[in-house]
Amino acid sequence: MKHLNYIVSLSAKALSVRKLFVGITLCALAGCANDMDELQQKVAQIKANAGEKIQPLPPLQPYESFKYDATNERSPFVPSSSAKSNLAGSVKPSANRPREFLEQFSLDTLQMVGTLQIENRHYGLIQGKDGLVHRVQVGNHIGQADGKIATITNTRISIVELVPDGLGGYIERPAALTLKE
């Protein structure tokens, strides 16, 4: 009999929890009813506004095929015979020349820090990334691209580098170090 009373009291508690849950749900739904009127009015107002007219698409142009007539011409991706003949007389780096100290550094790691004049000779002062200052003059080699110092002024050291041209030869490319401010 104890068990029966216990079961009845549990089912009564479960029934009261269900009633409470249903009541909360009804209250929540009743609160949403007022917002629907505003929403419906806003939608009706938006629908009443006329939209912009969409421009029609331009007519499609028919495809015109292209006939390539240059099959007998030289390919732009193969070096011409004149370019190959120019390679024989082009500039080349000297493989037998002893390397100078500043040729082990790339130009972007070197900075010009000043100039110096001793007995009518003009020198440039270059600082490496190690902090040491080196004295250079016209004709010295510098940088990793076979650069040769062409001129030295109070604010600039002009260099001519030899770089590959992509055709098996080399071309001269100007470079410079400017005075560090």
C-alpha cells in the first residue's frame, strides 16, 4: 500500500510539472502575437514600394574564330639566330679573376656610409652587415652578381652588375649604393 501511495504522489507531481510547462509555453506564445502585427505591417509597406526596373541584358555577339597565319614565322619562345650570334660577343664574368672580399655579400646587405679622399684618390666607405667598414675604389668588385664599381660620388656608388639574360649569355645591369642618412 505504501508503494501505491508513493506512485500516486509521483504521478501527481509529474502532472503538476506538465501543467506548469504548458502554462509557460502558452505565455511565451501569447507574447509573440503582438510582434506579428508590426511585422505584417512592415512587410505590407515594403511590398507596396515599387522596385527599380532592371535593364535588359545586351545582345550576345556571335563568336568569330581566329585563324593563326604565322605558322611559318619564328617562334617567340625560341631564341633567334641573331640572338645566338650575339651571345658569342656578349659580356661574360671572368672565371679566372681572384674574388674580392665584398663579393661574398649581396648588395642589399651593404650600405654606403661615406667617402674618403687621400692624395687625389676618391674612396667609398661601405659598411657590411657585420658592422665593419670597408674602403673601395673605382674598379673594385662588389656584390654576388659580378658587380664592378663604375663611379664614386659624395652620395652614391654606381655599380655595373653582370646578370644572366635567360638566353645563355649575360647583360650589364646598373645598381647603386646611396649614402646612409
